[in-house]
Amino acid sequence: MGNGDTGVSDGAVDLVAEIRGDAVESVHRGHVAICDGAGQVVEAWGNPSVLIYPRSSCKMVQALPLLESGAGARLTQAQLALACASHQGAAEHTQAVGRWLDALGMGETDLRCGAHMPYSDAAKADLIRAGEGPCQLHNNCSGKHAGFLMLARHLNAGREYVDPDHAVQLAVRRAFEEVTEMESPGFGIDGCSAPNFRTRLDALAGAMGRFAAARTGGGVRADAMVRLREAMAAEPLLVAGEGRACTDLMEAMGGQVAVKTGAEAVYVAIVPELERGVAVKIVDGGVRAAEAVIAKLLVRLGVLDAGAPVAQRLTEGPFRNCRGIVTGRREVMLT
Amino acid sequence: MGNGDTGVSDGAVDLVAEIRGDAVESVHRGHVAICDGAGQVVEAWGNPSVLIYPRSSCKMVQALPLLESGAGARLTQAQLALACASHQGAAEHTQAVGRWLDALGMGETDLRCGAHMPYSDAAKADLIRAGEGPCQLHNNCSGKHAGFLMLARHLNAGREYVDPDHAVQLAVRRAFEEVTEMESPGFGIDGCSAPNFRTRLDALAGAMGRFAAARTGGGVRADAMVRLREAMAAEPLLVAGEGRACTDLMEAMGGQVAVKTGAEAVYVAIVPELERGVAVKIVDGGVRAAEAVIAKLLVRLGVLDAGAPVAQRLTEGPFRNCRGIVTGRREVMLT
């Protein structure tokens, strides 16, 4: 930066309008890529080749080495869902990650994700009433980090598994570049301290297309992809939490589709029955818009019922104020 | 809407870049208007004539009839600051509004703003520990509504003071259209249930310019404008709360400038020493960007020290994750 590089803004199109009364109050722009099982773009809005940080939307990619190495051969669907999760730190999440670490003979202090207040209102209230602060198990990425720890031990590698040149992160980068079929131009440090590799949006959608097209028996990578996407779709509550968009969307689609959000308004979907992968980036990082666009795309693809409460809530509203009065609505512009 | 009306998006320019590692991750577009004391545009970015909802940024305008009617002649600076506030529902806010209502012989149930959880973490924790829910005093607009109630009583008008055709709201609309020097094309219902009148961004900045140029003894309106802007600047903690951008900015400027945020990323400033009014709208509603742009504008205008902690925090970062590692920074592009 400093040289006017605003690449993520270039070629973006208006995707979401926030409407108050009868007028548009705010607008979100973005980019969308939909790819087939070979990673080819089949439909796009905006600039599908924009470079982005996938953030947490690529956790299923970051989990590939855990399975492909054999380290996670015996992991349950619940554990694999947690490895791919941005969970809200509710009891079901923190306890399951805690048990996983126990089983490894490790503990919360072995994590390198840091502690933040859980997103779950109930978990937050529990901590406040107990007069306690959050621990690293509450970090939304603690499941991914449990997976990293398991892989680090399998590789006989050191404890600082988030270092970009640690064997775990080198393996993640290799898997990431293979499934996106491009060399990453670099990485940033994510909220959880792990490196997050940049890629093109269509390359990310292509990776999701390959996850969608993978079939059991198609080799080590295909087997890992099937296990991860099926674990996410089978355990939507563990991937995010009660009331969260990822959870509600996957529940509404009855386990047929895996979706994942990433910070700064990235969203991906894996649709096996259509062999399609989807990736969305909202230029301004507005989460409400990423949720609206992915939901509308899933409706367009025919895998989410337009009348499902979560589809209505994310794509249209209406929105009410704290006295129950309708103040506005939303419109997703995918023409 | 439904006809492709995305007016708020038209002519917007990139204003804020969110940077992770060495790459731009997200970008916010917007519009800026700076007006002189006569309401004329002296500098602008994007499209200064864009139509917007000012939301809570116009609370000092909504408070004009309270003073101009004589109803609020004896109000303290603290009460006037609360009338212009989007406060965070901390004890200092709820208790002061409660006392104001008491003095009117009224109470919390006379408010029509609705209840929402306070933004203040401490106040939220207090409610959770007490096992209580929020009341209408916690609503960030409860001070504005106390002012509305006081005016309604003065006008011998009915209890439903948020109805758009109630005498209070008719008076607000009249004052709003006078200081913006344009007829509002319509209103939406705000989060607090009061009507919020649309206007052009440059008309809002022009109104702020008039607030900045007003001098005591210049008539009923000028006197009211001076009292309100001085109350805001003198009581920054009451206008927002500890750690909030409005509070920290006004404290850093030592009572010389009044600033006010509005939902969906509107921000205004009143700079009496320069006779300038400023209005900002970020197209996507991103609050971090509105805060960054107003802070950078105040630095450019020479009324905020670029080295002040609040200026650094809002305009540049660096930003750290929960382990204290620098992950990124921000750049405001006001060229």
C-alpha cells in the first residue's frame, strides 16, 4: 500500500442494498466466483480474479494435511467439523476441543491462538457471572489449532506451530497452493496468529469446486476432501453455533452443502450434488452482505429453499427495531 | 428500490483501505462535504450531493426545537449533551436521564425508544450479574427522547411523541429543513422509532457549518446552536461514553469541536474556530471507516493533533490480534 493499490476494489459490482423506509441507505460491492469440479469458472460477478485473503473460509483446506498425513485418521466427524470451525465458544465447542487436547496429552496452554471473549452470548454471560476471563479454548479457531497441534506431534515438529516456516504451516501452504492451483503471492497473520495465504477469488472457488467434486476412493486428497465437507455438513452446530449464519444455512440444506465464513466478508460453499464451488468477497468487509450474497447464491443454485427462515432473514429481512417496528429491508442484486 | 436505485453508491470514491500484512484486504468508499458558515461547500470528496439518512448524526438538529421553544431554557449542559447523545448506557448516562425524567414528573415507561442492551461492557456485565434485562433508559437515544418528552409537555401535545405527525416531530422536521435549507424528500423510521429525515450530505454539512458559525446574541436559533454545540464539546463522556470515538475525539480536541456519529457510517463535525461543518457518509455503512475519515479530516483541518492516541488508533492502527501480534494497519485516502 501507500501506492494507491486498492486492487480488491477494482471491478467490484454493487451486490447488496440496505433499504430504510423507501430509500437505499447503504450499498455493498463485491466479487463472486462459481467454479465447477475442475476449478473452472462457470459464473461470476465483479472481478473473479481479485486477490483476497480467504481468512477462516479456507479452514477445510488448512485441515487437509491433518488427514492426508494420516495424523487424523481416527478423528470423529465432530472433531473434523471443529477443525474447520469458527465456533462461538459455547460449552459444546470448548468442551469438545478440551477433550480433544486431553486425548493428545496436551492442554489449553499448548494452543497458540490466544484468548478472546466467546461470541456466544450465553458463554459470555457464564464467564461474567463466574467472574472469569476467556481462555484459548474460547477462541473461535481453537478447533483448527487442536488439529494443528495433532499434526505437529505427528510430524515430530516443534511447539510453535503457527510460525510460517513450521512444518505444519509449510504443509498447509503446500496443500493450499495445490488445491487453488496457484502460488500464493504472500500471507498475512490472521486473528488466531496462523499465516493466512492470499489467493485469487476464483482460485478459492476452484478449490471449493474440487472439494465438491471429490469422491471417496479417488485417492488420499479426494478422501480427505469428502471427509471434511461431510463432517462440516453433518455437524453444523460445531462449525459455528446456535443462530449463526453458517450453522443455520447448513441445517436448512439438510447436510447436503458445506458453507464457511471468513473474516472481512469472505464466504464459500461446497455443493457436491452440483459439483460446484462458490466464493464471495465483499470489498468493504461487511459480514451482513457476504451472508446475504451466499444465501442468495444457494437459492439460485437450487439447494436452499427461498422460503427457509434463514434465507429470508439473510437476503431480505424485513428488519425491525427494538420496539418491533419494521424499519427496512435488504435486496441482493445478482442480475 | 427494486429499480436499481443505488444512488448512495454513485460517484463514491475509495476513502479507507484496511491492510493485512502488505496487502489491501478491504476498501471503504464514501462521500465527504465540508461547508462554510453560510452552508456553501468548500471542499468535497465523492459526490457531496448524495441523499442520505443522517441517523443519529443530526441529534443536535433534532434538539433545536427543545431550546427554541423555550421548553429547555433551564437545561444544564449535561442534559443538553444527553439530548444530542448516542450514549452507551453506562451508569452515568442512565442515571442522568432517569433524574431528568423524574424532574419532569415522568418515568421510563413514558419513553418510546424501546430497550436494547447497553453498548457499555461494564453496564452489560452489571445487568447480567443482576439477572436483569435492559430498560429504555439504556437505549442510546434515551436522552434525545427525554428532550422530546419535555418538548411534548411544553406543547401540550400527546404521549406518542415519535409519531411523524406529532407536534414534536413536525417541529423537528421544520428545524431540520430550515438548517439544511432543503425540503426533505422523506423519512425512514430510526432504531429508536423516531422519524429520520433524508437530506443531501452537503446540506447536512451546511447545517453543521451554520452550527459552527453561530454566535451568542445572533437570535433564538443562533443561541440554541451555540448552547448545543458547546454542551456536546463540554460533556464528551455523556455524548457517547468511555472509549467511544466521539468521546475520545472531543476530549482530544479540548472542547473546541463537537462531533457526532450516526448509524450506517455517518459522521459530522462542527468546528467553530474555522466556521466549518463536516459531513461524511461511508457507502457500505462501515463504522470503522467513518471514524477514520472524520479523524483524518479533523487532522487536516488542524484541530486534531495527528499524534493524539485517538487519531492514531482510528486513522492508522497498527492493529494487533489477541496475542498482541501486529496483523495490519489502515490508510485513509484523502488526496
